Amino acid sequence: MSLMSVAEVAQFLGVQEIRVERLERESLLVAKDKDANGKPLFDMNDVKRYKEFAERIGGI
């Protein structure tokens, strides 16, 4: 399992970091762990699946 930071997910999805944090709060992206600063870390495979799903339903 490869973990991605909020910044990495934001860059991968092409959105702002605040958007990634909101997706996590709304349980649309589920964090697998927290970093030393308490920021969520996401599984790369989950992020890829979310991006594919979001694209199919009209965008992120």
C-alpha cells in the first residue's frame, strides 16, 4: 500500500488541497492513516478508483 499526502492527492486530482480535505471529511475519500501533523494520508489505489469514478459521473 502506497500512501499519498493531501498535497499529492490534490495534484493527482487537479484540485486544491482544501477540496481533498473536504472529500475526506465527507467520507468520499477515506484516509488510511495520519501524518505527524495530523493530516490524512490516502491509499494510492483508493485515490485512483475515486478519480475514475468521479470522471464517469461528470468530474471531480
